[in-house]
Amino acid sequence: MRHYGRFSWINTRLGFVLLLVVLIWAKTLLADFVDFNLFSGATPVQYVTLLINPLTVSSLLIGLAFYFRSAKLFYPIATIMYIVNIVLLQLNVTYYREFTDFMSVATMLGYDKVNQGLSASGFALTNLHDILFWIDIPIFIGLFIFKKIRIQREGTTKFMSFAMTTFSVFAFMVTLVLGEADRPQLITRQFDSNLLVKYLGMDAYTVFDGLKQHGVSEMRKSAKKTDIQKVLSYVDKHYTDADAKYAGIAKGKNVFVIHLESFQQFSMNMKINGQEVTPNLNQIYNSDSTIAFDNFFNQVGQGKTSDAENMLETSTFGLPQGSLFATQGNDQTFQAMPAILKQTEGYSSAVFHGNNASFWNRSNVYKNMGYQYFFDASYYDTSGDKAMGYGLKDKLLFNDSIPYLERMQQPFYAKYITVTNHFPYSLDEQDKDPNFTTTNTDSDIVNGYFETNHYLDQSIGEFFDYLKKSGLYNKSIIVLYGDHYGISNSENKYLASVLGKNADDWNDNDNAQLQRVPFMINIPGWHGGGVNHTYGGEIDVMPTLLHLLGVDSKKYVMMGQDLLSGKSNQVVAFRDKNFVTPKYSYINETIYDNKTDQAITNPTKSVLKEIDAAKQQVKEQLSISDDINQKDLLRFYTPSGFKSVDASKYNYSNGLAKLENLENQAGVESKSLWSENGGKTTQSLYSTDAPEKDEPRSDTSRIKQVNPDGGDTTDGGDDTPNP
């Protein structure tokens, strides 16, 4: 083998491949820093994986050339694999600049959709540094032509191909292990493309997304129109009529749905060190204008928050693994609350959330659900310490949403997703109530939990005060619910003493009983409320709420039942097929007596019969729901009078301008709060003690302010053109 000067190593096959791998590594890091901003806010583990992951799949692909001894095959294959990596990188960089997300395989395959965002504005989406992704290609060509890089004719040993493959697999396993340790269930949940790329790399993300897409595609291909008949049969026998006492009592009222992040039922009416943890929520919960439930359970799976939203909006469960929002949300057929209320009662709809629109794929899912507006982080000032890791602080979210809320046409369906009461339950010192002292357990998680509970409660109190001052309160109903558990089973032993229990006696049933979350419906001006002891879960919210609003729900596909009907079966299914009933709990194949909290070691025949019947109900309910979602069966069924949602008509940019445009078109017929207030804002009616309220906007932020629809000029989904 001949050598040519100081850079003679390039003239070897190994040297050439290593050069290509290093170049891909450097280009990927450039994109990670400059275009994707992945190093911003990264954890130490993420820093390590970001440095390693560009080497994994790229070394595997380029290293495939070692399996070919002929130089005529080796060099073209290595070069082609190198160019494939560059093309994938460039496509993602360009796509990210427009949509603030990485390209999914579904997007790549549906080029017509990609083309709308890329071809028309492709030049505008290029940056000067993009030349660095490609400048080496003509240099390589020139070096080969002028024989500055020479071709090694001799083939490499079989060991070299094995070693290269082994290295790439090992590097990938390192990133996978680190990722799973830092973010458990990273692969199974797949809830955020940014996180997957941070841990595993863009190439690996594309592979996983392709596998996911293939699985979904195959299952959907297997679906037949006749499959919907089994679903409709189940829905028909499962349906419960509305109780005349409650039917339509909230008809025509605005609907507020307030999502209480990670909030569990045990915090209600709790005192710590002589002080109420949640005095404002307690007042609502105990009001005779509120229908409250004390045996209401979260039923989420790995999708957690997104699962809760899905159940609330569609009355179907999340998936057995992963998140429905993330894996199927791009093109799933929904017959959801916003679309139903718009088509039956003329409701407008919006979501207020201080995190990125793309988180959990919400920006796509909400369009498929028929939400007209989505006021995500890009609509607020989240700079400095105004946001925590999961978005704008709750007090600021409610306060800063008023310019958008007051412009909405009434009646409206408005959902608020709070985030401050989120794991790991930490607050900036300035946000802590100096008059509230939390628990003193050995767990910072438990101690912090009650502090963030208290903060969330204060934000709810401020928002309710505004609703009353502005006049919206008496024209609305307010639904408040906890999305999922906050304290995990591993921390419950520290929580036990706070709840007056012995940690040494804690069992699986105690864990199951703590899956209770609040569910209350506040109906101002109505006084027939109280605490309802019916057993139910998040799957039951939609039919319950529709009946209160006077909407006939019988024709819609729902897995839940109206909890106020007096006819619900009260078998609460968990996503893992465990369940609870008023008398028994079935947890990990053990039956517990709910009165004694003890396991029934020798159940009677009657007990076994009751448990077996409940098992069958749970199995059927989950199976039917999974068929609906995994096979997208609702594409085969459209309820009479319902118009299928066309997601292409919705766009979440320029939301305020669109609302103002509607007001101008409606003129004196406008039903917004702004119009009712004589064309003036009601912002001055909002009072908050948030210390960050008057802080000027800064150049730093704990989250990125992005909106995938920013700058798009398609129709906004409100039947009016964009201004």
C-alpha cells in the first residue's frame, strides 16, 4: 500500500470512511447548535448523547461499504450513504425552520404536504451557513479528479466491516441506555421528537418513526368498514340516558375546562400545618353550585397528559403503549368536543397553553379535533423566569390570556392547560407563599408537591375573581379536573405519613386508590350540587358534559357513560387492565376489599363471579377503544348531521387578528366580551400577585417560543380568511 504525504491516511479505505463519519458528526453538531438549538437547556446526560449520537447510524450506513471488497463498489456506496445523511440533515434543517419540528416518515412520504411548506418558501428558509453542509462535496470531487485522494484498490479484511458495525451498535446502545435512564420509557412513549433526537440522534429518530409509522399503517390497512359495526353495537348497549334533573341545565353557557396538572384528589380539603393547601379549589369543591366527584380516577397510560386530553375530548382511551397524540395524531379521525359543540350549539373553541405548540403533537391533534384557536407559548412572553420547564407559569398564563379570551365569540369552549404543578414540583423562591409552610418529609418531591399545589390554587382563585368581575362567571360553567397522578408509586411511602397511614403497611391497593383526581363542574346560579360518590373516570367526562349542555350524545361513539345518569356501571378501567369498583379493586391479579383495604386471599364464588364480570367489561371496553384508535375506525362512521373535520382549514397563527376580524365582520352582532364591554379591554379587572408580571421581556427563556403555523397564510379554521 502506498502513502502520499502527511494526509496519507485519507488514501486508505478506513481513513476515507472515518473522514466521512467525522464530517457528518461535525455537520450534525452545527445544525444541533445553530438550527435546532438542542443544546439550549440540555441536561448533562443530553450533552453527552448529543455528542455521541451523530456517530451511531451514520457510521453504520457509511460503514456498509466495508462489506464490498471491490473499489468500484466501496467508494460509491460510502459516498452515497454520506450524501444520504447530508440530504436528511438538510431536509430536517429546512423543515425545522418552517415547522419547528423534525420531519416524520409520514411527512417525507406525503411530499405534497411537505411541498406546501418547503418549495414555495425554500429559498427564504435557507441560511448562509447551509453551504457548510455541501461545500465538501465539490472539494471531494476535485480531489479525486486530480488524484489528491487516491483509491485503495486492496480490499479490507472482514474484521473491519464487523468492527465498524459493532462500533455503531455499541455507540447507539450507549445513547439508548443513557436516554432511558434520563427519561424512562423514552422509546415506548415517543412523545416528543426533540427529546428523541437529543438522546438518539436524527437518523435513529427517523428509523424509529418509520417503524412506528409502518406499524400504524399496517393496522389501519387491515381495518374494514364492517369493523365499525362491533363498535356501534357496544356503544348502543353501553349508552346511558341523561337524568332529567341534570339534562340541559347548562345549555348555551360558555364552557371553561381547566386542566389541573398532576393534581390528585387527596389535596382537596387537606390542611398542612393548620393551613389549607388549596383554599380556592376547596371553596369551589364544597359549593352547592358545584357537582363534585370524590371517586373519580385518572385512566391514563404512557401518554399521560395527552391521554387525559384524549379521553376528555373523545371518550376513548389512550393507546396500550405510547401516546395517541404523538403516534397517530397527524391524521387521526376524531369526533371531538370542539367540533360537536360548534356544529350542534354554535360554539367557538380555543386552547390556552404556555408550552410549545408541537409538544405532544398538539398543534396537529387540535386541528383534527376541530379546535379553532390554539394560544401556545408563542403568544406569550415566556422570557426570563416567567416560565418553568414545561411552560409559562400558571398565574401568568391566566392573566396573559385575557386579550385573547375577551375577543372570543360566545358561547365558547375554552380549555386551559396549567403546567406549574408539574414534576419535579419546584418553584422559584419568589413564587412561594411566605405564609404557607409545606410538609417536612424525607422526599423533596412530596414537599414540593404541596407548594406547587398551593401556587396552582392561587392562580385558580385569581382567575375566578376575574371571571366574576368581568361578568363571564354567570354566563359560564367551569370544569376542573386532574389529568393524572402527581406523586409516583415510588414516592408514596413518603406520602403515607402525610395521609395518616403507615408506610410499612402500604400496598398496591393504596397506590390504586391514590389514582383519584378531582372532577368538578361549577355551574354559577344553580344550587343543586354537592359531592357525588359515583365511581367513574376520565373516560366518562364527555358524555356527562354533553348531557349537561343539552346535547343528545347517543349518536356519538363514546366509551364512557354519563356519571349523573344513575345508571353507570361504576367499573373504572385502568389502562393496564386493572380496575376498581365501589366494593372491590383488582390490582395485579389480586382482589382487594375496599372497606378493609386488605387482599382477599380466599374469595367466595360470588366475589369471583363479580370480579370476572368486571374483568370482561374492562377487557371489552379497552379492546373496543383500541380498535377505534389503532385502526382509525371513525373514518368509516359519520354520525347523522355531523360534518367531518377538515384539518387543512385550521391554522394557529395570528389568532388575535383573526378574532378581531370576526368582531369587525359581526359588527353590533358581535358576542365577544370585548364588544359587550363597549369595545374596551377587561384586562384591568384582572389582579395577580405574580412577581414576574411587570418584568420586561428579556433575551433568555427557559423554553423556546415557537408556533409551527407561524407565517402560514392558509385559512384559520374559523370560516374567515386570515387578515
